[in-house]
Amino acid sequence: MNRLIKTLGILTIVFSMVCIMGAAPQPPGGTGAATQTSFEQSSPFSYTQVCSSVRQWIPLTPSNISATDTLADSAITVHNTGAGTPNSAVINSSGVTGLLMDSDNSDDVDVLWPIPGDIDLAQPIYIKILFSESSSSVGSSGFTTQYLPIVAGTTAIAAQSTTTGITDGAEIATSATANAIQWTNATTVAASTFSTMVPGQDFIVWEFTVQFTTVSDSSWYGVQIQYSRRYLGCGQGM
């Protein structure tokens, strides 16, 4: 019995050290081989009561803000740091801010995404953007995607240029109602595109470039990233 207790103690220490040293997080009894399918089939509870896919919301504007230069008595324009520097703008006098993208296939937004600790990287990832456009014309809007994988402690953060595994969603028809909020069609990141990355430790930098036809702008509010989980918990975006 004493030997068993000592063995369990050693295993606990080893497990703790592995987590500290940067391994993917997992439950204490996990083997590291869990998948979305094994998660779904592990019990009646997980199959009927727990979602096996997660939808994360990443806002593109930090808050609804207004800045004024009191010395010059003139408004300050708040820019996003992506290409084309799309403006942070109040949409339709609502008090809600969005990023006003008004240069087709030029304006872009960049997002740093911590790979969630509970993700199954052997499954596809889906990305949508919440947007509106200011006219009553029926055109279309969408986006293209590039990325840069970041290995923590190794990879320098830099411009995004990779499209391997990306299937961009087709542009979606815009509403005939001006400023109607819509979701874009989903862009798909192929299964196992990031299979060498460590969940809960590494990162992806996304670059999303606006596309629109007939309409003249597309105001962006946030990004939805949907992924499959292999564990319950273990950190979402941390």
C-alpha cells in the first residue's frame, strides 16, 4: 500500500511538472488521446447534455468609445491597426461601434487567438464575422483569411501570409435593410491544419481582409470561431 501511495505521489508530481513546462492541458486521468468522438461517447451525460463544439466570440472593438482633443476642439479618429486603418465608427446613431471597412479587398483586421486547451485539432475550425452595411442596396460581403502559427517562446510575431488549409466562405448577400446585422458565410480551416501546435499554450494570428460587391462598405463587430472540443474545460482561449 505504501508503495502504491508513493507511486501515485510521483505520478502527481510528474503530471504537475508537465503542465507547468507547457504540455497541452488535460484532466488528471486523461491519456492525451481524447478526441471529439471519444468525448461525445464517454457517457450519456456528455452525449446529451454537453456541447461537443464551442463558439467563441472575439469583439473587434474594445468598447463603445468617444475621444476628443479638447485643446484643438476637434474629434480624434480611432483607427484599427490593420491595413487600410479602418475607422472605429458609431453605426447608424446606435451608440454601438464597429470597424468601418470601406476599401474592397484592402482593409483588414488582425486578431491574436490563443489556441484553446480543450480543442480537438484533428477537427475543422469554422470562422464567421458579424457585420452590417449602410445602404439599402443588395450586394454581397465576405472576407478572406491568412494566418501565422505562433509557437510560444519560439516564433516571432509577424505579418500573416499563410493560407494552407483555408477555404474561404463565399460572399453572402447583404440585406436590403440598411445597417441590418448579419453573419458572413463560414470560412473553413481544414482538420489537422494546426496539428503540431500545443493547445492551451500556442497561438494563431489571423488576418481577415474585407470583400464586398455592389455595396460600398462593411462594418465589422466581431469574430465567431467554432471548434470541436475533446475535453470539458481545460481552458478556452487561455
